[in-house]
Amino acid sequence: MLPYLNIDLDDEDSLSDRFSREPGAHCPLDIAVVRLPRISNFTDFDALARHPSVGLRYVGAANELGSPDIVILPGSKSTMADLLWMRQNGLEAAVKKLASAGALVAGVCGGYQMLGNRLMDPYNVEGGGEMRGMELLETETVFSPEKIRTRISGKVNLLTGPLAAISGAELFGYEIHMGNTRLMGKTQPFTILEGGIGDGAVSGNVFGSYVHGLFDGGLGNALVNLLLARKGLCAEEGAQLSAAQHREQQFDLLAAAIRESFDMAAIYKIIGEGA
């Protein structure tokens, strides 16, 4: 019998207790992630949540938002429907008010699409039609039936203004989305991926990207240090354990517990006989 183990493995989106966990009471940084009804890939923020300086919480109503150091819009299984939900419950207006006051706002995948000027669905991927975006980034998104799936790596673009300190931070992860986003005017990409391909968009204190796992590596640490500096606090010394290293460590703990609890020789014999 395998005993109960306190191991930090990725949860299923709809089964996690992370949404209701209270952040650390003495964390100097407050990060608010919008809890969209159709949220996806919320493990994008686990690396930030594990940082000792970060109190990360999920908010589902405007009166829960407060004055966080950064608001993050996560991925969504239905971007247009979730944006409509934010518009109707007042969260969109609250986030835009924070952005206008200088707070950092970020969007990942569907959250990035929401931040633009317009979302169009000519192929009926999300029910058809078009709608106004949050108008925090000069972009337009057109949904398409083709799903993009690819692993990527790259660096944050050379930025100016409030986000200049994270320029060049390394990132890695993957893209999985339906739709293409066009940058308008003089809007610059937030990141430069392998091969010199631009990803995402940035404007002042607002940025977005299609990359899941965006905060798992160097960018996550750079962002935390930027937020600390904005509050006049010293950056944490030493890099935090990367998401990949943490995940590997947790699987090692699980493997060790299985080896201690089961007759592995008998299991290997059964596997061999079955082959």
C-alpha cells in the first residue's frame, strides 16, 4: 500500500485546491491571477507561487482584486466567453483602472488575446462573431480552426519603461492555442523566440505572450526582482529552483516512496512475463 504523500505534482485544472489556498501572510509581493470560469493551464503560475517573496491568489470578483503588484490574466478554454464574464462582473473595468494607475498587467495565451483591441471569430471556433477587447494592447486576434502546438525558448525583448529591468530574461515553455494575433502600429513583441520570431506584445506596464510556462525560468525570477525593486525592496539573492527542477524533485520523491512500499522485483517479473 502506498501511504499518503505530500508531493507537489501538477493538478487537473478543474480539480485543484490551489484556487482556495490563502497566500503567505508575510509575503511582500501580492500577485493576483484572475480565476476565469474556463481557466486553463493555471500551473503556469506555480513557480511564482513557490517564490518566498510572493503571495499569489486567485480572484473571481472585482471586490476581491484590491491593489496587487501585478494582475495576470491566465489561459482560457473559451477566451471570448471569459472576457464577456469579466466585462459583466466588473473585473475588466477594475483591471483597466489598475493598469491606468501604473500597476503591471500580464496576459498568457487567452489572457493575452483579451488584452488587445479586438477579437474576431470568422470560423465559429468560439461561437462566431467578434467583440471588443480590453484595449490595453494594440493587437487584434483572429481565431482559426488550426491549433498551434509547439515547444519554444527565447528571451524577453529589449524593453524600455516600467519593464526595462526584465529585458533579456530567458524563457522556455510551449504554445497551444487557436488563433493568430496581429500587432498594430508601433507595438513591439514582448519576447523574441528561437529563429528571431516575435511573440506577444508589450505596451508600457502591460504585456502578453502565448507562451505557457512563461514564468518557470529566468523570467519568473526577473519579474519578482522587478516587483520588489518597484516597492523599494532588495531582490532575493540566488536563483530559485526552476519549475523543471522542482517537478523532477517531486517525481523522485514519488518514485522513492513507490520503491519502499512495493515489491519491485515482483512487479518487474510480472512486467517481464507479460512482455
